[in-house]
Amino acid sequence: MINISVLGYGTVGSGVVEVLDTNSESIAKKARQPIHVKYVLDKREFPGSPVEDKVVHDINVILDDPEVQIVVETMGGVHPAYEFVKGALERGKSVCTSNKELVAKHGAELLALAKSKSINFLFEASVGGGIPIIRPLNQSLTADEIEEITGILNGTTNYILSKMDTEGADFAEVLREAQDKGYAERNPEADVEGYDACRKIAILTSLAFGKQVDYEDIYTEGITKITKTDMLYAKELDAKIKIVGSSKREDEKVSAFVAPVMIGRENPLYSVNDVFNGIYVKGNVLGDTMFYGKGAGKLPTASAVVADVVDAAKHIGTNIMTNWSTHKLELADFEEVSHRFFVRVDEVEKEAAAEAFGQVEEVNANVAGEYAFITKLMTEKEFKEKAVALSSMRNRIRVAF
Ligand code: HSE
């Protein structure tokens, strides 16, 4: 039998306990032994719940108990999760976490610590919730050199943009509705400003290219400026507006960003709607591949955490090699990254637009008083320099077709 402890009995932590209970027999077969939850760490008590006799309030009870071999961290946030996880690894306990902030910030260091102790630090649930993406990158796509990862990595914003598209509603209206339904947090900043997707693409990029990507280096733009008028133009273009996290390797340099983009129907991410996540990965020998599923939620996320617990149980005493060193990956300067841009200005600036951008592709969605167009491919820097000539820019969105 393997004894585990769960740090944080919130949505995901309680989901982990539920999944271990629901599928206890099949999980025991796959882990080659039963998995037993010995302690649950939380500030609260849970009378009447399945864990009421397991709750402890002091991390040292868990860290000092040699019977605990695996620790599940589902608290979220960097502190004190970092200190607790480090303490567990230092005492020879493998850790499975769903915490993207922790993994993005300290992943390389915690992986090195786990390796030095011949144990494991696993984090499948930190990106894409229940979608297997960390293990495929780490273990299945090893024959390939990764050329691109582009993902719809945040369920909340994908839900909001999908609703804006289908209902013709504005951002604030749909956000309120999403909050009422529990699909968006009361404080939605991390999702709608793209910070959550930024942590996730930082993790995927670090794994794909084997070096530490600091999320602070990734250009990040949220969805708060997207309007229902933008959605009208997207329809006209047979496109959808999606917020993606993307990283690409070109000429030995890796670039990365998070931003809303117009995605055409031929792109596999076009059909990823509502709270679903989709992650497109391009390998130099494999070509295109897509990972799709539920990127958030109690049981999908717990499914990924429990799969890590099974893996950790199967590898007691052996470190599963992960290619993510503490050396920093210097990203390409975002100013030099090229896109085509969809631009909306006042109708009176039609000529000014032609003067600034030369030949453009006009887009007409019958919006009174407005002129919209798509530029040719140009760097961020070039776009900004040319756009200075336009005083009435209503919005601009990068185009991915
Ligand atoms: N707020 C996140 C999302 C939760 O909407 O995708 C999962 O990381």
C-alpha cells in the first residue's frame, strides 16, 4: 500500500480523493498496490466528509511521517505551496501538483531536486486540466524537435469568447453571466488578462525546448478589449477570435506570446469552443497533432493528478527524466515577431490607412462609419510605427490565417 497526503481540500483536492475512491480497484491494479489517503492538510475542518478523520493543520505532521511517500499539492498559489513542496521533496516524498503558478515559477528547480533524490515531481494537471499534454511532450514526442505549440489554454476566456460570438453580446455582459454560472471567478483578472494562459504556455515552452522560460518575458494581452463588433468582422472572415498561448521555433530562436487572434476555419483550434481547451503541437517529423478536452473542472483536473499519483507509485525509487533545465531560454524579441493585423478605424481614415499600410485587404461587415482592413505580414515594431498615423484606431487583432 502507498500512503499519500493531499495539501488543500478545495475543488481539485476533494476531486482527487473522490477519484481515488470511485476507481480504487482499477487504480490499485495500475499502481500495482492500493493508494491510501493518510492525511489532508487544510486550514478548515470537514465534518461529515470522507476525510473528516484525516484533516491536519500542520504540514510537519505530513513531512515528518516516513509512511507518506507521495504528496499531492492542490492548494494553488506560489506561497506556501513552494515551501511545502520543497520540504516534501527534500524528505524523499514524490510530489504531484496541479499548480501552474508553482510549476511555471519553480518547475526547473523542483525537478532538479526530485532528480537528486531519485523521486518525482509531476504536474500533468497544471496545463490543460484533464488533457494529457505534459506526459506526451515529455515522453511520447521525444523523436521530434518541436517547432510550434499553440493552445487555447484557458477555459474561462474560451467560454466568454464563444458566448460573445454565438450571442452577439459584449464582453462585460458575458463575463457577468459567466460569473453568475460559476465559469468565471469573482476576480477574473488572471483569466481575462491572459496571465493564466501565460503561465501555461511558459510551462509547455520550457518542456518543449528543455530550458527555463520566465513567464515575465512572454508578451501577454487579454480579451477585455474584444467587442461584439470585432465578432461581426470575424464572422465576415469565416474566422473566430480565440485567445491563444503560442510558442514557435524559427532560425534557432524561440518566440512566445499570449493574445487574442483571428483563427480561420481550416485551423484545428477553430472548433475548440466553450470551456474546452485545445493544444496544437507541430513536430519536425510528426507534423501536426492536436490535444483536446476539458481544461478545467474538479474531476477532469483530478483525473490528471491521480494519473500522476499512479505514475509516482510505479516509479518509487526511480526518477522519470524530464528535459527542463534551470538554464534560461532567451526568447526572441517580440517586437521582431511578424503577424498580419486586422485593424478597425473611423471611415474618414480610409486614405490615411492606405498611405500608412500600402496595399491592404478590406473587410466589410456593414458597420456604419467604420473602415476595416487586414495588413500584410509585418513585425510588431513595423505595425506600431505605421499605426501612429491613424488617430482613430478602434481595435487591432492579430490574424492567424
Ligand atoms: N481558470 C482556469 C481556466 C482554470 O479557466 O482554464 C484551469 O487552469
